Amino acid sequence: MARRRKGSGNLRYGVLSVVIALVLWGMAHGASKIEKNVDIPVVFHGLPDDVVIKEQNTTEINVRVQGSRAAMRNVSPTTMEYPVSVEGAKPGPAIYDVEASNIEKPQGVRIVSRSPARIEVKFEVRGRKNVRIRTDIEGEPAEGFVLGDVVVEPERVWLSGARSDVLRLNEVVTETIDITGIRKPLEKEVRLSLGGGVVWVEGSQPVRVKIQVDPVPAPEPEPGTETAPQAEGGTDERTTG
């Protein structure tokens, strides 16, 4: 008849007790409520084609949320947003109250507070204009070279945005292109500087600048300064007595 090892039963009960304690601790820890602040983006929906948002007092809503540790793992600016319907918006100021019930949140999360309490927006008529592109070049080519032709493709672009910002522009400028020390032609895709305001370039066509550098031409002799070729054997030196 086999004999049971003394103490083996107690060991099994001890291990089982530890496992149960860990499970209960995990359940209690996961169910405990915690709070934290998160900034969520304001997203406008239904903006009419003939108006743009010229000004707004905030682009984010700071919310304080509460929930279990498990639920709070899903709380981030990438999973939450504050939607604002602006259908039928007209030029001029508008105010939208921030309602906690409109904040999209993960299941098991509660909104405790939010700031600001309202979103202030100024709408403006949308404008459109075709302007030329001017290059901004700095520096000088390497010694013995000069700047040649500069070509921009395309030469002009269409701008859209707030009418007051668009109409004040007669041209847009490329980012600064440094040609210091170059010895051969340069071609580069560039960004455009729109000078601030609510303005953007229509379409997605890239802007490219082609810069030509040429060798410095040899100077031409001035009229009447040509020298006659010397006879073979060097100069003919004579003395008289």
C-alpha cells in the first residue's frame, strides 16, 4: 500500500490559496476606478463648401474621465473626439456648447468634466485666386560659375481659403534654396510659403525648381589690344653704335 508523502497535501492547498489570492487581487485591481485628463480633438462635420473657418478659440477639448483600469487603456486622443455639426453655417461668429453626452468615449468610461464649456467659431466666405510662384534663392555658385536660368514648374497655382487672406496675395514664395558653391544644375522639389492666414494650395501637384549654373565666359579682348604673333626664335634685339 502506497504511503502519502507527509506535507504534500498542505503544499497543494498552499499553492491553490496563492493562485486564488492573485486572481481576486487582479479582479479588484482591474475593477478599481481611476481618473485622468486627456485632450481630444474638435472635429467639424458638414461645413458648407462656400465658407471656411477663419478663427476658433480651441482645437481641443480637455476632458477628465473616470473608469476601470481596463477601460482606461482605450482612452486616448486617437480613440476619442468631439464632433461639431456646422451644417448650414453662415459667415460671422457662432457659439457651440460642449455637451458631455456628445463626447465619443470607450465603453465603461464616464466623463467627469470638460473644458472649455463652449467652442467659439468665426466663419468667412471662401475665396479663390490664381497667383504666380516666385523663387527665393540665396548664396552664389562656386568660383568660376554664374547663375543661369531659373525655371519653376508650375509657374502659377490656385489658392483657396478665407477670402480676406486669399485676396491679399499676389504671389507665393518658395522655401529658401541655397546654391552656395554649386557647380552643376540643380533640380529640387520645394514647399511654398503662403504667408500665414487660412490659405491652402488647391490640388496636390508638386512644385519643382530647376536652376542652371554656367561657367564664367572668358573675357573678350578689347579692340586695338591684339598683339602680333612673335617670330620663331624669340625677340630680335639690335644695338646701334
